[in-house]
Amino acid sequence: MNKKRIIVPLLLLLITVVYFVVFHKNKNLRYIPQNADVVVLIDTKKLTEQYLFSLAMHPSRWPGGKAKNKSSGSFKDSGIRIPDFLQIFHIKDTGFSEWYTILELKDSQRFIGFLKKQKFTDKGDNHFQKDQIFLMVEGNHCVAGISDLAFETIRKQMLHNSANTVWNADQFIQNTLGSISFISGQKIQNFSMTLNDDEIEIRNNSNPEIFDRITSMLQKRNHFLEVELDKENIRNFSRFFNKSIADSSRVIALKGTADLEQVNDTIIGYEYDDNFNEVEKKTIQKITQPSYKMVIQSNDSGKTWEYFQSRKWINDENQFTAIPFQPNQISKTDKGIVIQSTGKQVKLSPQLNENYFLIRNNALLYSSLKILTSSEKKIISDIDYVLYGNKAKDYWLKIKVKKGDLPLILRW
């Protein structure tokens, strides 16, 4: 038998298999609701390629190596059908922390068994929960979220409605690992997401050098938080905290600096002695709190003060209650409003005349977050800083992690 007649078809078959397994992607997105206002896409095939390449460069992570993950095959056998594009969405007019995704299941019973092995709590009616992850199994689909408030709406709109809108991946993502897209009517604003060895970048421009000046200047400082924002950026960020700033506030800029410190907090309680007399008991505990100074620039500080009062953000003790960290003092100047924590005084950082915020990691931050699991604390402790920048229509967000022996994709 002629070997060439066998080898050529085998090569063609191999090329075809490699194409469909590695490169071909189904770009039909069936699990994004019509009323979604933010969509996050993850290209799972590109993520797999990047993972395998990083794994090949680090033999210590190979099967049988010192860092072998004993449960590495558990997710593979969970009964989930891995999509070409993981579709995560936020629904308009819901809480900022409410994010959902819909997954197809190859075997729902196997998946439920997998959840039990992973110690998910069965809440009945095929609803499951573990920490802040909520799941609902509906036929051959699973709705997952960090909230379950919209599960019933999603079930009716997406799983029992044959007239769902089918989006195309090209509307959101272009040859990157992931994307974050903001939807407003017919307009879609896309931000690419890339994963490097020691950082995650999200941006809508192809020239990262536009923010080099901000980065280089801030690296010379060491405050926990530094922020400079203009009117438009203040408006955008205030929406995240359900504290919208209207034009009538006359606010035109914000400048702030903050540090973290650990202080002693006295808790006064009462107990009874043997004669049932009430005895005061003092307990000292250490708490972490920020020391900060915020200057809100205004073109009419009187109007700004009145606006804050109308929103009930200023109490009778002249404290700014829209900032949850108390106590503080708010005062009015000719050029705006000053909000400063009581206790240790903080000086404002030099002005850069840019739009940015920087949050540096601090051991006091993640050690004080009691609600986090040990793995979540490990992730947060691994972060070096988070930096946001904006110039005109260009936006950029960098999550920088500390240098390590492994690239980020093999750490988390």
C-alpha cells in the first residue's frame, strides 16, 4: 500500500480537527438578554491557548510536578459544556454587584453531583449556593450569578423564550482574550481585556503610552488612594455607588488622598457581679480605618453645599454621610468643599491635572476583610495596585499584581 495515500488524508484530517478544536469558534451569542447594559465576553479557546503555552514554559506545573493540582480534572467532568465565548452580563437598573451568566449542560445530574462534591448548599428547587455564588439548574441550562435576585426573570426571558435576540461576538470582541462592552440603545462601546504575566489591562485604545506619564508619576508615591477626576468622571463613578451627582450640584472636579491606619477602638459593655450590680466593661480592639482628605472643586460652593444638604449628605454635626467612613468633617470654602477625616491629618498629593484613581494594596486592607474566604484573601494580597486613567475618549484600567515565579494565569 502506498504510504503517501495514507499520510496525506491523515494530515488533512488532523488539520481539520485542529482547526475546529482550536481555531473555529461559534460566534452566535444566545445568552445575552435584550435589557443587558454591560456584557463581559471571555474567549475560552484563546484562554486555553494562553494557559497551555504558559504551562509549557513552567514544568513545575506539569502533571506529576511539585505544584500539581489534585482536583484539576474535576471541572472537566462536571457536566458543563464549555462555550467558545463565556457570556457574562449585567441587567439594566439592577444593583452594581448583580452579574449573571448562562451555561449549557451536557448532563444536568452529573453537574448537580459535581456541585455537591464542591460543597454547594442545596436550597431546594434546583437552587444552589456557596459563599457569594448562586446557581439555578433549569433543564439543560445553569444560570449562575453573584446574586439570585434576577433568576426568575432570566429563566422566563432567556430559557423559555424562543424569540431571544442572538448577538454576534464580533459586535463585542476583536481578537483579544476578553472584552467589556457598555450597551446604550443601539450604541455599543467596547473595551479590550488582555491578561499578561503580571497584569490585567482593560482599555479602548491601542496606544498604552498615553497613560505612561500618569503611571511614572504615581510610582514615586506611596499613598493608599490617590484620585483626580473631572466632572464627567465624577458623574460616572458616582453612579456605581448609587450617589448620582446632578449638574445642579455645580461640582467640576475632585482631588483626594487617603491612607490606612490601625487604631484602638473601645467597646463599652455591661455585665453583672454576684450581687446583680451592673458593672461597666471596656474591651479594646484594633480596627482599620482610612485617614483622608477630599477637595471638591465647585463653581458655586454655596449651591454645592445646598445640593448636598438636599440629598441629606450633611448631618447636624457637619459630617459628610455619603462617605461611609466616619467620623469626618465637611466645610465650605470659596472654591469648593473640603471633606477630611478626624484624627490623623493627610496632605493632598501634588496635582497632576489628569483623570485617574490609584488604589495600592495594603496588608491592613485584606486582613480586615472578615467576609472573604482564604482563597479570596490570597488573590487580593497578590495584587500590587489598581490604576484607572482617562484622557478625552480614551480609557484604561490596569490591575497590577506582584512579581512571582508563575505568570498570573497559572496563579489564580
